[in-house]
Amino acid sequence: MNQRFRGPLGNQDGILTIGGVAATELFEKYGTPLYVTDESTIRSNFRALKEAFKRNYGKVRIYYSMKANSNISILRILLSEGSFLDATSPGEIYLGLKAGFPSHRILYTGTSVSDEDLEFAVKMNVAINVDSRSQFERLLKIKVPDLISVRLNPGVGSGHHKHVVTGGVGSKFGLTAREALEVYRMAKAEGVSKFGFHMHIGSGILTIEPYLTALKNLLDLVVEAKNIIGVKPEFIDIGGGVGVPYRPEDPEFPLNEFTFEVSRLIKEYDARHELGGPTLCVEPGRFIVCDSTVLLTKINDVKVSEAGRFIGVDAGFNILIRPAMYGSYHEILPASKLNEPVIHECYIVGPLCESGDVFGRYRMPHLSEGDLLAILNAGAYGFSMSSQYNARPRPAEVLVKNGSHEVVREREGFDDLLKGQRMASWLR
């Protein structure tokens, strides 16, 4: 079958390779389902983004959005590249610290935040980006921070599915400009000395226009806060959401144009309104890790009926939920039969007792039980959204580097299904 490879993938005599390692070798050693991540791709993606911004703006921080993939080996790779961390929960703060990130390199942006969440963030001494006035008022009762950032709902949202649009009318995220100004006013009165301005409009965005519209609204807030309250921005954080191509025909995100236009707009406002040269922050997740990872899955069953040809594999939406949850497309390759001709239309389906456990309809060569498939672009929101649904243990994760490979998360077993459970005393 004809195939245009991206990222870490290759074809060695009809066998898919990932970071120079044959998929069949990984299958034989580690079994399936199996997440396989290539370290060099993560580093390359991070450097491409960092260099694109550096060409256009002097002070830049990249906060990796760790909700995309929070494996501590991936976090350690990004720490070595100079990344900061965008954490959305106390658990993510904990993992970031365990991976070696110092607290000053972590920004906590939660929503529906509890007092306990705030107390943990304060105890860990990480910067906090507030999502509501109530959150800020409760934070003041715990501690007056040196720095506070406020998440604006800029009135604009975008994303690949309605569930990932995080700005605009009806969104639960962020404050209006009027509400944000009041929080900045309160913060200054309480003695806060440094201020951040933040937005995040969605995920999987492939055009730059929504960013620029939202950024203008954020910058207007920055100017108002300076003129009315007398606060200047320590940083301006444009959030994440930069998309990647999932289908072979999808275009690449216009990274150079994006970094140029974002930088130009901030520099224009800075020059016109004397903002003090704020640091530009960005929070990519998917862009950094998505194409670094392949999900290997074995064919358990081939069923041919009046409804079609069904290829049953050992990975379901308990392992990769995006197709079931968002209707997302993931390219799937016959990892052990790349050179064979395509002859069938078939449905790739998982082992869960759910009619929605379907990855999609694909054109494939003749496939047999025991063959290996590779689900591409599985590095973002793959394992991090996995579950033990249908009492199926989670898979292993393997990291590949220059032909070497090593387990970075052990495969769960049946004992893990019982972890934390105990029988009620009256049932024993």
C-alpha cells in the first residue's frame, strides 16, 4: 500500500518501524496493546516551536500542556529542552515536581478549583492562574501571592470538536474582561506585585485567525488594566490548542505565520501602550507529543457478515477514547503488511461491550488474526484519557531512542483492578 510517512515512522521490508525499531520486535518483547513513543520526535517538535517563536520575539516561554501526556519520562525530556509546565490539577503539579521540574517552572490553571486544590498549589509554591473571582478570593484567605494570573474568556472559541472549545459564549472557562479587571484591582489592593494575562480558546486548531481575534481582546484587557488600575503584564499567555494533521491529506499548521503574527501583534501593542516588554507564553500539548507515539494493537478476530468486514483488535476506547468521544480520525496502518496491496474495506473495532467501540472504516490489505496494526498520532490524549472500563488493565508504554527501547510504564495486571478496593465488612 502507498504510504507517506511522517515523524518517527519508516518501512523496513513491509514492516513498520518506529524510531528505527521494527513494530514486530516491540510486539514480541512487550505484547499489545502498546504505546510506543519516539524521544527524538518530541525533541524535534519542541525545538521547532521554540525556534519559530524565538525568530520573532525576544522573551518566550513554552509551557508544555501536560494533560496531553503526563508520562514522567516525557516530562523529563521536555525539562531537558528548557520547557515549563502547564498543570491543570494538583496531580499534574505532583507529577511535574516528581519529574524534576522546579516549582517556579509550573503554572497551575485549574477550573472549578477547590480550597484543597489551592492549598496544595500554594504549598508547592507554583504560580496560579485563576479561573474565577471566587477562586481568587479564596486564594487570598490562604496566602497573598507575589504573582497572579487571570484567565480571560476572550469571547472567541475554536477547536476540532465542541467538547474542546474553551472560549466564547457558554464556555465554563475564564472571566469576562469586566470581571478580570475587578480581580486585578483587588489583587493590587492586596499587595500582589506581578501580573499575568492568560487565555485559552480550544484544542486542535488548524488556522491562526481565531488566535489573532482572541489575542486582540486579551491585549485590549492588558491596556485597560494598565491605564485604569496601573498594572503591567509580567507575561501574556496565549494558551495552547495548536493542531496537527491527523489525516494524510490534512495540511500542516502554519507555524511560521502563526508565530510571526502573534509576535507582531504583541510588539505593536507593547510599542503603542508601553507595556514593558512582557514575556510571551504559549501552552502546546498536542503539537509536541501527538505524532511521537503509535498505539500497536493485535488482531484478535476477523468477522465477515452482511454488515461488512470487522477486524477486531485488542485495543478499544478504554485505551484510545478519541474516536468514540469526539468522532476523531486516526490513521491506521497494517504494521506487518505495509507492502501488500489494499483489497478490503473494513471496520476496525475494539473488544469492549459497547457498540461505539469502533475506530472507523479503513481500506486494508488482507488481514488475519495475529496481524499487527498501528494506530498513528496517539501521543496526545491517548494514555492520559485511558481507563479500566470492562475491567481491562491499561497497556504498557515504551520509549524509543535511536534504535533502543525501554518500558516507561508497566502494563497493568488483574491485581491492579483491585487496587484500592476492599470488601465491605458485612459481606465478608
